[in-house]
Amino acid sequence: MLARHAESLFWAGRYVERAEDTARILDATQHGTIIRPDAAVQWDELLTVMRVHAEYLATGRDVTGPGVSEFLVADPDNPGSVLSAVRTARENLRSVREHLPTEVWEAANRFHHELEGRDLVDDLDGEPYLLFQAVKNRCQTMTGVVEQNMPRDDGYRFLLIGMLVERAVMTTRLLSIRWAHLSTGTFDDALLTLSSVSAVEAFRRLRSPSLEPMAVGAFLLQNPVFPRSVLFCLVRAETLLGRLSDQPAERGRTETVLGRVRSNLEYADVDHPSVDLPGFCAELDEGIRSVADAMTAQYFRNADLSPGPLPGSGPSPQPSPSVPLEGRR
């Protein structure tokens, strides 16, 4: 597989996952502002989670629910918004259509046109929960179509690794910024954090009914069977990485970096009271981003040297947001 094709699939996976995770966190935050009165604080925290705080303030908007929601969902000038993420994922997939089953392309294309055809601002003003649910459902449909139709070749592996890396980053950032509420807050704070990653029922089945903060943190970071825990994502990404067809007999640079990050997380005593969980999450965030950097260096560095489309003949892999999705050249 050409480096530019692998890169397009990797970033398409990240953008699809970013769209879904953004909808999940917005949905939970909307519900949280009903439960708690400090709405402004929660919206400000959300911008920090997404690493777009400075970009949002540069627009001149006040930090309010409607303003933040519009920026993260419908703003075409925000490359990390749901609208922009879905558009960019589609463009990356369009550049590698010959490597995709028709069903995968049609799912991405349909999702893009549905969003473009909606009045997203009006949806956010009226029934935001229905919009968030629609985005989540469409992203999950795309994931299901990929699982049911794509051959388990290198294209599939690069696409899934991108999704898993982005999911791990977003879960880590969510827990880091929510920890101030979790550690001193109420039952509702823990419930809000878990619902952001659809983990309420899974946590309650494995833990006692009480939502003890350290237990919540350990579950989201280290649970080996919950598909949105950071450890699950890293273990599966490591497995997929080891199955790439051009892997040398010895461990590659990306495998080494990923293995180090995964083992540091797997064997960390994160539920000990003395652990600085936000600090640990910050280090984990840096480690996961170093995995994406290692993938760029090992697999995508020569993408621009590969034969590409003639000017004007079609889209090249689209650039990622400079802050929200790190590592893209």
C-alpha cells in the first residue's frame, strides 16, 4: 500500500472517531448543565478537553452552551468541528476509493451529505440531543460497515488504528479535565463522566453501585474489555500494528513507542489515593500523541514522494486541525 493511501485511511479513522466523540461529550455536557448550575464552567472545560480554547476565544464569542455547541458542531472554519471532521474524513476516503468496499464509501458519502443538508444551528437551538444521537448513530453505522465489509488487510488496519488512537486520546483528555469534579463532586458528576463514553452500565456491572472517583478513573483508563477504555484501545492498536504486512521481524519504532505507552498504563497503580490522576493523564496524552508521531515517521514520511493525483484531478489527504488532531503534516 502506498504511504499516501495508508495516511489517508489513518486520518479518516481519526476524523470519524473525533466526530463521534465530540457528539458524545456535547450530549453529556448538555445533560450536565441541567443537573448542575455551573454551566459556564462546564462549557469552558469542554473547550479545554478538545484543545480549542484559544481558537474559540479568538472568534469573539462568549463561553455559552449555544456558542460552544455551534463552534464544535457546525462551524466550517473550525477544522475540528463535527461538520469539518466528517467532510475531511469523506475527502480522505474519496482519495482511496479503490481500496474501499462500495458500502464504506457510500456510508461516508451519505453521512456527509446529510450533515450538509441540515440546518445544524437550528437543530442545536431546538433539539440538540436528536442531532447528537444522529451523529453518533451515523458514526457507529460507518464503523459497523467497515467491520462487516472491509477485508482484514493493511487498509483496514490503518483505518482502525486511527480510530483507536483518537479514541484513546479523547478518553484520556475527558478524564483529565473532569477529574476536578469527580474527585470532589457528586454522584451526578461521576455519572456524567461515564455517560460521555457510554460506560454507565458497563461500570455498574463490574463495580459496586457507588461511583467512587478512583474506581471510575481506573475503569476508563485500564479496563481490558470495555471498548472505550484507553488500555483496550492501545492493546488492540498494538495488535493491528503487529499484523501490518510490511512489518520487519524486529519491532518497529511505532511498536516500541506504543508498547511502552501501553505497558506504562497497564501496570500503573492508578487507583491508589496518592496518584496524581490529571498529571498521569497528561503524560498518557503525550505518550499517545507520540505514537501518532512515530506512525507518521515510520509509515507516512514518504507519502509526498509517492505518485499522487495531478493538480486539480482529485483531493489529496486533507490537513488535520493544527491543535485538535496532532501529528499531521
